[in-house]
Amino acid sequence: MKIGMICYQLLMNVHEEPPEEDDDGPPRKLEIDDIASQALIFFLGGFETVTSSMCFMAYELAANPAIQKRLIKEIDEYKKKNPVPQYDHIVHNLQYLDMVLAEVFRKWPPILNLDRICTQDYEINPTSSDEEKITIEKDDLVWLPVWCIHHDPKYWPEPEKFDPERFNVENRPKNQDGKYIPFGLGGRSCIGARFAIIKIKLLFFELLQRFRIVSIPKSHIPFVPIKHTFNLASKYDFWFGLEKRKDKPTTLVENEDDKDKKLDEEKNNGINIFNIFNRKEEDENKEEDKGNSDEIIEDNKDNKAVDQNGKKKDDKKDEKIIDKAEEKVVRIKHKTELRKRGG
């Protein structure tokens, strides 16, 4: 929200105070329509394309259990070696995660076409006898068919097959000659590409530690697209199940000493975003315990416990149960207050 307000304020500043004249000519005041169009681009470029890529990655993992199994293995091994991982390590050190995401962008590019304006006349010479010479004139709008390039058998053998090995250490250098352009190329490539990659990697890093993505009866495999849209979208939406892992890494089950050590590390090195998930689970468990304690109190106040012979138990015993439950609620409330105060 703060970043959005900052971007909006910068646009309004240009609207109210046009920039000074430069080599490109006289300054042009940024109109309200310009601001609205930029805001729309921020939304579509930063939200829709990223969520779409997340859906397609979940789709491919559900459709390819062997690939998902290998990715989970890599994440588990990394987690064991790095109990308190840093986001920059995940972005650069998880090779197979990077390969899987790159293949998602290849098979399901965030943008189907890129457009550019030609800055000078350019001629494209024919490469075969059945082609003609083409001249692109200055100021012509040029569309680059990203989808077609990414699915051309000339560049990608079996283009419809999901194969992360296309982007392993040996093959990746072969893909840098313009045939892989999910975010464009050069100085006008997508400015948010790195941020999008980080978000997607962090999501699946955390998700796959706890769950497997599986297909369910409502899942549609193979993918059925909606026609006549600018971006890829499923005709039947994306429906998948999350199967809780029974073999999740032991580092996720921490004792009190480990938690204290991690808290000390966070105080020294700054807050680590990966503990948000664990703390959220702890808070939910504590709220559930509190609810259970309240139920114990109400049950014992309204209903007298009955023994096997149908006789009422001693009132003093009931009072002890109530007292213990009330003490537990007080302890939970006390811990909650300390946490809010930063204690």
C-alpha cells in the first residue's frame, strides 16, 4: 500500500509540475489520463501476470509429480543446511527451483506479445526463396510474438513438453540468443522481472515445505485456455488440492531452545520473513487452545460431571478443574500481551 501511494504521488507531482526541457524537446505535462493508464499498467504488470505464473507453476507441479518430488527434495535439503534461510540465498542457490520457474515462463509466458516502436527504418532480408524483403519504417509499431517463439520446434524440441532440463547449467547459455523472452530483452525489458521471480520462488519455497500440490476432480489437465484474451487464462479456472506432507523436514518442528536461538539471531540480523508462517501457525494454535479452555469452563459450570454409577462428582473436584482451566486462559492472555508489547 505504501509503495502504491508513493508511485501515485510521484505521478501527481509530474502532473502538477512538468519536468524541465531537455534534449528530447519541450516538457509535456502528465495528464490525468496518463496517470490512470500508468496505474492500470502497475496493476496488470505487478499483479495479474505474477498470479497467473503462480497458477501455471502449480498446474505443472500437479501434472508432473516426479518434477515436484525432485523440487521438494531440493527444498528439504536446503532447509536442513539453512534452518534460517535468507531470501537472496533462495533466489540464487536453489538451482532446480530456478530451472522449474524458467520452464514455466517458457511454456506459459506472462505476456503473449511484446510491442515496440521502431526508431529508424529497418530492412529484413529473406532467408529462403519463398520469402520477401520486409521494410519496417520509423515509428511503426512492431509486435513480437512471444508465445510463438517459445513454442517454435525450431528452437525448443517438443515445445509442449514441460522439461526444466532445458534450463540446466549446460543448456541455459544456449537460450540467451533471443529465443527466450518472457520479460523482453535489453534496456526496455520488464523492470519488475526480478521482483516477480522473488515472489514466486518464496511462495513455493514455503508452500512445498508443508504441502504437495495434487490434482483433484475439479482440476482440468490438460489446460484449456480462454480464447480471445490478451493473457493466458483457464476456461475452467485453476483447481488443485494441497496434501499435507507427512515427511516434512524436521527443521520445521522446533523445540523451545531452537526458537530462542532464532529469535536472538533475528534481533541481531533483522527480522526474517520466513518465520511469519511459523508464527502465524503458533498464534492460531494458541487461539484454538484459548477457545478449548473457554469451552472447558462453560461445560463444567453448566453441567456437572457424572461418574460411571450415575452419581455426581464432588463439587470440589469440579472447582479444581475450572480453576486450572481459568489459570491456563490467564497464562495465554499474559503471553499474548507480552508478544504485543514486544516482550
